[in-house]
Amino acid sequence: MMKSLFSATLTAAVFAVAVFASCTSKEQIKTEKNMKTTLQLTQEWDKTFPKSDKVEHKKVTFRNRYGIELAADMYIPKDAKAGEKLAALAVSGPFGAVKEQSSGLYAQHMAERGFIAIAFDPSFTGESGGEPRRMASPDINTEDFLAAVDFLSVQDCVDAERIGIIGICGFGGMAVNAAAIDPRIKATVASTMYDMTKVNREGYFMSSNSREQRREARKAMAAQRTEDYRTGTYKRAGGVIDPLPEDAPWFVKDYHAYYKTKRGYHERSGNSNDGWNVIGCQSFLNQPILDYANEIDAPVLLIHGEKAHSRYFSEYAFERMTGKKPFNASVAECATANDIPTGKYAGSYKEGNKELMIIAGASHVDLYDDVAGVIPYDKLEQFFTENLK
């Protein structure tokens, strides 16, 4: 009996090693020979979540079309069969976070459910390349998703016809934009999404949505550029406020509970520390990213918390994709989301292959990790299984 058990365990281990080894394709090896990594990658486990014993994990790198080298964590199911090509997912976000936080957690969970998954740091952040640091671009950050698809498409363990993406918070908007550009992306999930271009040009809850207010924002950015050039440094905007003022808005307290505590703090996360450069998001003012969302042919699933201050971004994205409002909620209501009766808007709203799922009682940050227990992993598995056939 023990001999048989040992033999079965050894066989399973051999299969796992074989699958793990197959996830560096001949093309990838060739690329690495021609362009050796210049990144400093941490090899020890330094995530904000525990390591699963159901997946294998390794560091990988790839370049986007601008030549910026990106760092990623690759998660591979241990029970995958040798020689089998699996569906794969690329995951990133939240905006200002790193792969050791929410995106890595999502990727690891999806690997436990049978998908190859990579969680990557966007350009200019975390362990990825790009100088100067803490910059952002609607174009480059969308391209980061496309580069992740490039990488996955040539891996020997990946079925290139079954690739999906997951964007969290601000990278939810980038993911939707990527889906509108790249037909290789067969299914997209945006979780607790922000449209970073919308919030930059309009302010929260459209509080600065006028030509005059945008003019002042542009003047401030221009003045900061001159000052940065004069000093030879980039002024940082600051991450999540700490210590937390007693009169801070409830959603700021929500962010603080994640980024500034052991729950989600990470030393490489801009949100956990000194934030973006003041001019880091300048181009977002003039570059809306959801203009062609209505031309996405592939399935898209939007997931949002009912009480999230950001819920209106997903409502807007759903309307952009389908031409229909999911329900008659108001933007102002999201500003006082704590007062929304639980269950008022909870449920799924569908139009064709586009769906908005509202989770009862959940806040924006509740969908970052497993603390509130509301991330619908079963729904994610079902969505990708059905659409990455």
C-alpha cells in the first residue's frame, strides 16, 4: 500500500515538473538569450497572501512594444498533465498596486482552478522596468496587457486560442481597453474597476467636469513639469493618506484599511507609500479609454461592490459596451454608498455576452482580497471556462 502511494505521488510530482518546465517555450528561451533581463527580481515569497500548495510559482519577464521589460509571477496548477495546453489569464491592478497584492491573489486562485495565470507589474512600477518611475499612460499601460498576451501566446503549456485577462481597479479600465484593441483576448473580467481617464478629466462623481476646471488642472500640471525639470526630480503626489484624519471620507478609510495595514501593505506599492508622480497621470486628462468599448466582440464580465464609491465606473462601462443602463442608479448615490440599503442593486445585469455583477453590501476594497470573502471565484471560473473553450 505504501509503495503504491509513493509511486503515485512520485508520478504526480514528475508530471508537475514536466508541465512547469514546458512553460518556457523555445521562443522565450531565444528571446532571453538576445535580451537578458536587467531587472532585480525578488526570489523569496514576499506576497501579502499565503502561498498555495496547489500551484507552482516562478518569476518570468517579457517586453512590451516600447521595449520596457515587465516582471510577472507565473502560477501553474500542480495537477496539470504533462504536454497539456491550458487556458491562460493575465492579471494586473489595482492602479498603484503591485503583483504581490491583489493581482497575485487573483492569479493564484485561478491557477488553483486549472488556469495558467500570470500577475504582472505594469510599466514604471514594482519590479518592472521603465524610467522614470511612477509614471502612467493609457497607451503604455494598455499595451502592458497586450504584451502579457504576447508572452502567454508562445508558452508551450498555453493554448494561444484560450487567453483571457483580469484587470482590477484602475487596470479594469485598461483591461476593457485592451479587449477593444486585441482580438486574441477571448474573455475579459474587470473587477471593482476605475476608468482612470474619466476620473482624471471629470473628478470623482463628476465634481470637476467643466472646461474651466480642466483648464486649471492643465495649468497646474504644466507648472509642475517646469518645476520638475528645474529641480531634476519628480515630485510625488503621496500614497494613501496616513495617519488617517478622523473626518476622512469613508472610502479613503477603506483604502487605508488595505494599503496601510498588514492586510495589504507592500514596500514596492506606490499606494502603500509615496504614490505616483504629480504629473504621472497627465495624459489621462485628454485620452478617454472606453470610446470603443461598444466594439468589443468577446465576452466581458464587470464585477463591483454594491456599496463601492467607484461602482458608477462599471455602470458606465456596461452602458458604453451595450448602449443600456443596468439600472437607474445615480452617481451621487455612489458618493454616499454606505447609506445604500444592502441588496438594492445586487444581482447580475446582462446584455448579450456582456454582464455586470453587483455584489450585495461590498465596498471597493472588499474585492481586493479575501478578508470580506466576497470575491466570486466560482463566477470567475465559470465565466472563463465557458468562454475559453
